[in-house]
Amino acid sequence: MTARFHTQNYTNLTDAISNRVFVPYDALLNDFEGVCNRIGSLLKVEWPIPMVDARANIAAFIRSDLRHHQASGDSLSSLDVVDGFVNQILASIERLERDPCDEQAMRTLSSLREELDNPPIRFVDATFDEFADRQARHAEIFRSHVGQIQQDAEMKSVQLTQAQQEIELKSAQLAQALRDAGVMSDQLHHLQAALQTETMKLEEVQRQQFQSLNDLAAAEARADMLEKGLNEILSSFSWRATRLMRVLGSFLGGPATEDPRSSAK
């Protein structure tokens, strides 16, 4: 704005385009060669060093990666927070870029400059509406954030309540499972005791069966021994010699001595 103010005396309606050119900084960084050619063409300037020879040195100096502030005119105009006199300045400069003798744009910039150059109260008057609007927007954004935070807090509270209910349910289920496990443990102990008793009874029956088998084997062995002894007696000479006497005794009415083996049968 200051440069425009101090160069406005060099502008007239007949040769304004040849006396002054407005160049956006973004355009200079993006295409310095095109900007320089445009300046030379509009102002009819013959550069002391041809662009072909100066291109390398200029490119090494004018570099977008060395830029400190990245707020371009397009980005500022796209932001809702930039309003009021800032937008007016940007719009007026863009109009002067297209037409350096745009009188409406120059009058707007002169009016804004006068307001900004007056005492502080004038600066406040010039910027208060924008400041108030910006603060109102910030407050609205803050209220929106607070509302979102409250919604999130309510949702988290509901989720926490549900989690607590779930924990209580799981705790009740765990307690019931522990009680059931205790009952099953008691039942298991009773079953183990009963099994031990039955095992002892089975062992006693097996012992008695084993004893009976031993007794039977001893009885069979004794019977075999007696039968063997009886066979020896019956086959002896004295038993055969007295057989006739036993037969006669039976005829005379006396008791007859029978063959022990026949009586045994």
C-alpha cells in the first residue's frame, strides 16, 4: 500500500501502464522469468543483462524453498477468518495487477491507508468489525468443540456404565462358577471316598477268593493223597488174603467188609 501511494503521482490516464506494474510475490517466485518479461514489456524496459544470461543467477537467488512466510494471496482469500479490510486490500491489489490504472481499486487502497495511518482509535475503528467477527467465529468454533467434547463425554459415560454392568455380570457369573466349583469339589471328594471304600471291598473279596482257591488246591491235593493211600491199601497182600473171610462173614450174617472204593462211589 505504501509503495502504491508513493508511486501514484507517476501514473496518469494516458501512460499509466507504462509507468507502473503490480507484481504478486507468488507470481515472482513461481515464474520470475515470465514476470520480468512482463515488466519489461509493460514498462518498456531494456534489461542491462539479457534474461538468457541472468537466468541461472536469478534462479539461485529467487527460490520458493527459501520463503519464510507461506501465506499466499489465494490461501488468504480462501480462509473465512480473513475478512474486512484485509480482503479489500487483497482484492484491490489483484485488480491493480490486471489494470494498473483501476481508479476504484486505487481509491479503496487510499481510503484504507488513511484509516490505518490515523491515530490508534482509527485503527481500532477500521479493524474492530473484523476482530469482532473473528472472535465470534472463534467462540462459535470453541462452542462447537465444547459441544463435541460433551457428546464424547456422554458417550464415554454410557460406555463406562455399560462396562461396569458387564463387569458386575461377569463378577456374578464368576462367583456362581466358584460356588458350583465348590459343590463339584465336595461331590468329587465324596466320590473319591466312595471309590476308595469300594476299592478296599474289592481287594478284600479278591483276597478271600485267593484264599478259597488256595484252600481248594490244598483240599484237592489232600484228596489225591488219600486216594493214593487207599489204592495202596487195596492193592496190598493182606487185603487180598482176607477177602475170602470177608465174603464168608457176609454169608453167616456178619457184617461184610466192602471195598472202600465202592462205598466211596
